[in-house]
Amino acid sequence: MKNVSKYLLIALAFTLFSCEGDDSTSPEQSNPVEDPTDPNDSQDYVQYGTPFDNVPLTSDIIMYEVNLRAYSSAGNIQGVIDRLDHIEQLGINTIWLMPIYTQGELRSVGSPYAVKNYKEVSSEYGNLDDLRRLTDAAHARGMTVILDWVANHTAWDNPWINNDPDWYTKNASGQIIHPSGTNWQDVADLNFDVQEMRVAMIDAMRYWILEANVDGFRCDYADGVPADFWQEAFAELNTIPNRDLIFFAEGNRSDHLTSGFDLAFGWEFYGGIKEVYEGRDAGYAFAKAQTEYSNVPMGKEMVRFTTNHDESAWDATPITIFNGLNGALGASVATIFHDGVPLIYGSQEVGQASTVPFFYNSTINWSQNPDMLNQYRTMLQFYSNSAAARKGENTEYTHPNVIHFKKTLNGDEVSILVNTRNTAHTYTLPAEMQNTTWTDVMSDNQVDLGTQFQLEPYGYMILD
């Protein structure tokens, strides 16, 4: 059954209880607060605030990932609120928060993806009222907020372990196990054959949409969860009135975009552009993009990125991968403008060189590389305001060293040129661009093209 009535069937009588300020009832919400430690305490939650009515079309999303532990010296939700002007100035319209939930302590390695309580903001980050203030402030600036959701597993001290042990995957000896095929010893694998667990999981997702007014979820390790659960969950959540929700899959499985997800990571393009900067022919990135989009359903998109929390923590930051500040900027330009939905990971816009951990706190230096930040602001604001940049049809020009493509929509054209090498290059323009006049987006100067164009080492041009 995929209707709201399932929640009425499992709703239990509850007693009002005294609670600390972080779970207090706000003036906008008069309903009693459920016990977030009880997995069976489900109710028909009351909508906090007003559902956001300006959720961008999937093709118009410009996403920004926030690692709370690095984002401010306090490492909390207030630190994000304090930097909303910064995020807005980047042209962002969707903020993705890494997990905000209470983290497990049993067998812990410090991962925020080991969730102890699905319906509680960790005191490390603040409280429910802080999250509400963030969604309110983001919505007032025209930005959505999505939460990181961890459906595949829980922490070992999640109350579900003791209250409903049959909700977990077990070995032949009847012992709960960690996710098969991984070394994630800090988490316990959930069993999606158990319908009661599915109901509780969907109920917890529903809690945040209504009680915190969030706009959707980025779903961690979506590959580990069966497609029919995502179909069931999204069908249920989409029955919530006046909501336009965003669902973003982390995974490689081919069925995500047909299971209700709007977005999936573009790992092929990311791997391709890394290889280009290591010396491979520049056209290789185009080939990877075409492969990824060959089976993408209408209205769905791949997410384009040059880093995210995993890459910047465990591999390296773009400054290392793309050989310095200029290389990182050029790779971002090619990635943001080519196709799909761009993702910026909070830290890359100021050229963070060292890795950015998320299992513990390590604050980003926001004053480093101000020129790079200004370039990100200029390019992303242009992208945000240009329909051709976001949705134009690509014309690709193959060259061993230069990524060059043109985007065209309703007669408007945007041309992107990126030198992927650390040496200057004289690029012969395609015939249709020779002897034409453009505007350099980054300087706002007129550019009169001849037959060739000089690109500095790792240089780029955005021509409008």
C-alpha cells in the first residue's frame, strides 16, 4: 500500500512529555512532538512554515554541498546560516547538507553516515529550530535545502537494533552484520525485505519534509537499497500536499533515474576529465559525457562536479588533481557548462589545497584565494542567468589539448574554451566562429575573434 493511510494504521497514542529547547514546539507548530528515540512513534506531522514554491526545475538546479564540520569554526548549522550570503552570491539555488543526525558511538569511527537517530538533529550541529531557521532563511533567498539521507544502514546503537532486530540483515548464526562487500564496520545493514522497517524509514523522511520544511534528499549509497523501496518512498513522499521535492542518488546503478530519482552523480565524466588533465586527448571527456547521457530519461539529469566530500577527503582536492589554481578553475568551467547539473563542494571556490575531512572538524580558510572566489562568482552567476548556458544544445569541437564546445538555445550562443595543458596554446577556431564578435563573460570586454585564439597555460574563456 502506498498511501497516507499507512501512517494512520501505525500511529500510536502518545503522551506529552517535557523536552529540551532543541525539540520545543514553535509558534508555527502546535502539534505535540513525537519521541524521536522510538522507531514506532509515528504521527501525522504538521507542516512547519510554508512549503517553498520556487523549487527549480531539475535542469536549472545549481547545487552546493556543505560539510558542516568544515564549514565554520563552530561546525554547526548556525555556521551555514552565517554564510548564506556567500552561497547566494555564487548563484546557488540548492543547498545539500551532509548528515545532521545524531551520530552513533558504538563501534564509531566518527562518520556522520552512522545514524543513531533518524528523527533528531545532533547537538553537535544544533537543534531542530536551527534547521528551521536555515530553511526559512534559504527559502527567503530563493534557495532549496536538501538533507543527506542514509537508508542502507544505521549505527550499532540506533534504537532499532534493540527494539526491532529483525529489521536488520543477519548472517547464518542470526547475528546482525555490516553491509556486505564493504569494510564499514561502524554500521549495521538494514533488511529491506521487512515492510515495517520500510514504513518507519519513509516516516522518518516525511518527518523532515514537514517538521523542518526541507525540500528533498540526497540519498547516500543508493546502490545498496532496492529500487522498489525508492519507488515506494518517493511515491509516498510526493503525496505530501504543496510539495515539489528533489531526489538525488549517490550510486552507479542504471535504474536510479527510473525509480523516482531526479539526479544521479556523473562519475563517468568526472573520471574522464581527470584523465584529460593527466594527458589524455581532450575529447575523451566528451565521449564520457555522451555515454552517461545515452540512457537518461527526459526531465532527469546527471550531476557534474570536480570534487565532493568523498573526493576531497580521500583522494585529493581539485588543486592537486587539476594541477593548481588555474587548472582547477578550467576544469570547473568545462564541468559546469558542458551539460547536466553543476555541483560545487563548499571549499573548492576558495581553492582549498589540503584535504577536507568530514569524520572530524577542520575549518576551511575562507579568506584564501579571493581572486578564485570572484571568478567562481562571475561564472556561476552568468550560468544562473543564462538559459543557453544551462540548457543549450551542445556542439563539440574535438582537439587533443583544448576542450571547446558551444551551447545554443533560441538563437543565443555561449562558447566555452579550456586549455587542459600547462603550456600556452594557439587554437585554430572552427570556421563558423572565425571573424565573429563575442563578450568575454569574465571581464565583460568585447572579443573580436580572428582565425586563431591564444589560450594561456590552463587558461579558459567563456564567450557570450
